[in-house]
Amino acid sequence: MIKQLLLLLITTFSLNCYSQISFEKGYYINNSNKKIDCLIKNNDWKNNPFKFEYKLTENSEKKIATIKTVKEFGVYNTFKYTRHIVNIDKSSTYIKKMSAIRKAVFQKEELFLKVLIEGKANLYSFESNNLKRYFYNKDTSEIEQLIFKKYLNADNQIGINDRFKQQLWNDLKCSTFKISKVKNLDYHKSDLIDFFVEYNECTNQVFTNFEEKQKRNLFNLNIRPGFNNSSLTIQNNVSNTRDTDFDSELAFRFGLETEFTLPFNKNKWSIIIEPTYQYFKSEKELTSDNAKADYKSIELPIGLRHYFFLNENSKIFMNGSFIIDLSSNSIIDFDSGSDLEIMTRNNLAFGLGYKYNDKYSLELRYQTSRHILGNYIYWTSDYKTVSIIFGYSLF
């Protein structure tokens, strides 16, 4: 079974090489202000790019364009990046590296800024690993960073420079805005987008909200029934008279999976949590005794899933999970002698599956060995499970 799973994983990676998630209709503007329609590889970047891949036609060669040759690029109705030379403060938010200076310390850089709101007042973002900065301008004014900085004050406590509130209050006035609207703003993308939307609406200006175009369902709740094929062996390190191989048993399992899609890289990554009920029952006749295993538990796999898109309706996924196992009233019962209470340890699981139309799924999952006699020094155990899991997305 493990060899078959590895073969499926290799096949999946091969399919991924040919998956059609790459190029979408877009454009770029070169240094001569010429707009060229093309197909752009939409990586749904988490970090702002400095280059991108494109093709002039579906069958032409892939090319790479960089920030040195392109002033603007985008995918129609999805996103836009524009090149600007800006002053940016890159002060760290880590306490060990935090500045003792309240004032923003700028450095001049040439960047592709992501356009969030485009109208009379424009909002841009730049992200690089843990650094998030927002920029703005009004009409044709120069682009400025909205200033927000954490620093260590004289008492070695964390202080906050939130000058961005004063910037917005001074530059983006509206008759219906009260000072409380600005004071209550957080330096978060959603808060700033809402503010710029309201300002453009207040001034009766036509504007584009690129984030609204990219809204997607980042939360899924899936019911996950299926079958476990489990095996259990136990051994005593002192005496082998009660060593038992319970063989393999087929049993029903039921899980309820919560999936949180990470908002970048084309929805290819998600965090999964799946509380699951499972059980194993088996009886074995020994030479001088009989043994019964009655093992019930709630498994709590917490893991990461990665999707490989085949087309608009089909995708393959792989996931890895750390399983916390919570056994309840579980025991290995011997007809004679002391019984063994089942107290389990944690283990890992790896799965490969297929999802159709974001609604139906089928997964093959393999769990590594789990020790279920954790309270006993002289006993070892080996509990393994391979599962077939059916999935249906409620929303």
C-alpha cells in the first residue's frame, strides 16, 4: 500500500507539470508607454514580484519581463501592478530588531506596487515576507507611504507611530467623515480598503476595487465519511505469551473537516482541521488465552493541504497532518490476567486525493505507526491505518 501511495504521489507531481493554471489574459506597458496584450502567468503572489512570465500567444515561447523594462502589468479584471520609485520604511516589527526611533526611516526603492483601489484616491500595497506597507495618492500627487511603525520607547516598551491616520484626515476629507472614523482605523488592508471606497463614493468618483474582484471563499466545511483498514500488533518485552497480532480490520470512520484557504498563490494552499471518530475491534485466540481489542477515539488531524489544478472543475490535492488522538474507554481485554488500558501517542498522516467542482472529493490516506500502550514500559504496540475518505463540501 505504501508503494502504491508513493507511485500516486509521483504521478501527481508529473500531472502538476502539465496543469493548466498558468497563463491568463492580461497586458503590460513598457518603458515607451506601449501597451502589449499578452498572457501572463498568474502566480497570485504573496510577496510583490520584481518580474513575471508572459507569452504573446497561447503557443508562443515563455518570456520574462522585469521591473526594469515594464511600467505596469496586470490580468484583466483580476489584478494590476504599477512601477514606482517610493520612499519606504522597512523597520522591523521583531522586538529584538525593533528600532528605538519613533520617526519612520525611509529608503528610496523602485517597486511594483499592487493596486488595491484606483480612483480619485488610490491605495497600493507592498508585501515582502513579514513586511507589509501601504501607499496612497490623490489625483496626480506623488505616492506616499501610509506611516505605521512600532518602536521601543525610553521605557523599553513598544510604542506605536500611527501617523497614517493624520495623513488620511489631512488629505482625504469628506463632509460626512468624522475624526472618529480615522481614529478607529487599523493598519490593515480591509480597514484601509473600506476607507478608500467610502472616500471615492463620497466624492462621487468612478473607482475600481481590485480586491472585490478577487474575493473568494476562504472557508470550507466538509463532511468526510469513509473506511479505515487498520492493523494492530502488541508485544511484551519480558514475556511473549500474550503477544498478539490482531490482523487487519475494516471499520467506518466519520470526520468533519474545516478548511481555511490561504489567500495567495491561487488558492493552492490551505490549513485543515478534521475531528474524526474512528474505532477498531478485533478478537484473537492465543495459545493459552484470548485477547480482545476495543479501541475507540476522536482523532484530531491538523495539517497543510496543497492543490494541483487540472482544469476549472478538477484538482488533485496532497496533505500532511499531525494527529492528536483522544482515546475513550478503550481496552485490550485478556480472558485471564490483567487487561491493558489503551492510552495513545500522536502520529502523522499523509493523503492524496481528487476534488471535483469544489464539492465532491475522494482521498487515500496513510497513517504512520501509532503506539497505543503509552502507559506501559514493557509493552510495545503498532497500530497502522489506511483510509478511503469520501468528502462533500457543505459550503
